[in-house]
Amino acid sequence: MSTHLAEHFKKRRLEKGLRPAEVAKMVGYSNIAKGIRRIETFEGCGDITNDLLVKLAAALEIDEETIGRLSEEDLREWAAWANEPIKPYMVVRLIAAMYSRQLSPMKRNTA
């Protein structure tokens, strides 16, 4: 799942007509394949180190305010998702290769 921040960086890279290999060189990777992999991981799922984020922002000319705004938006969406109630369940193995999904017993208040 990509993030708003990652999508913005990818959009900016494409607007500038840069391939991941070119960006990897711009941010200082000597091992270009490793740089490409890290850039594509960021663009695909939003996973990035602070050091690489700073270097990519400089290379793609993305200001700190935009990064902060998009990061906050991603955090708000994540918090909304994390706060959704769920019904806990258990997966019970009945016999080999046969499973059953059952709702977890809820702890009753006996006060």
C-alpha cells in the first residue's frame, strides 16, 4: 500500500522525466541496483529511512512543508484505520488441512 508522501515523490520524479537509476545516482548511491530497490520500495509502500528521504527531497526539489503535510495526512488515515473496531476471531485446526474460523469468546464482566 502506497502513501500520499510516496505517491507525491513518484509523481515529481516522473514529472522531471527521471528513472529510478538516475535518482539513485543523484542521491549518491554507488550501488545503483540497491538505490533503485530502495527508491522503488519507497514509491510502492512508503517504507524509507530519514536519510534517504532528505536526499530524495533535495534531489527532487520537494520542500519540508509538503513533506510534513503529506506525512500528517498519511498518519491521520492510518490512525482512522487503526481505530476501526474489529471482531476478534480464532482459527481452529479441526484436522490436518481443515480449519474453522470462530469468533473469540468475549470476557464477560461479572462485577
